[in-house]
Amino acid sequence: MTKPIQPATAVSFKGLALFTPGGDCVYAIDQHKRERWHLDLCAALQNALCLPELPNFLLPCYTATVDRWVDATSQELITVAEAYPR
């Protein structure tokens, strides 16, 4: 008997991408949809890059968000994406 294939990401999630003026892209996927995006992303960068302080100076040139959830009424998978120039 085989197990069903599990998706690589949760059915419901929120994603954020920051594109810096230097051409870097930093992104995160939050399967629990917490609200402190900038702080959480800066803390992850501090840890990953071994920085002595949070990189609160991180200002995006562009940002993009993706929000995905299951509609409670129709059970349809909904995905919304937006991009913003700074």
C-alpha cells in the first residue's frame, strides 16, 4: 500500500518576498500566518548571516506577497498574489 503524496507546502500559507535595490531576493513562507513579517524575516536573516544585530535597515525595492487558503464555504483553494514597488 502506498502513502498519498504530501504537498511540498501547506495548503494554507502566506509568503513574502523582498527584492532589494542590489538585486537580492529574500523570501519566507509562513504556514501559520503570523503577523510580524518584517521582524520575523529580519530575525531569520540575522541568524542565517550571523549578524550581531537585526538588519532592520533592510528596505525593499519591491515586495511581493502570496496568500493561499481554503474557502470555508466552497472548499475551493484560493490564491492571491500582490506586488508593490517601493
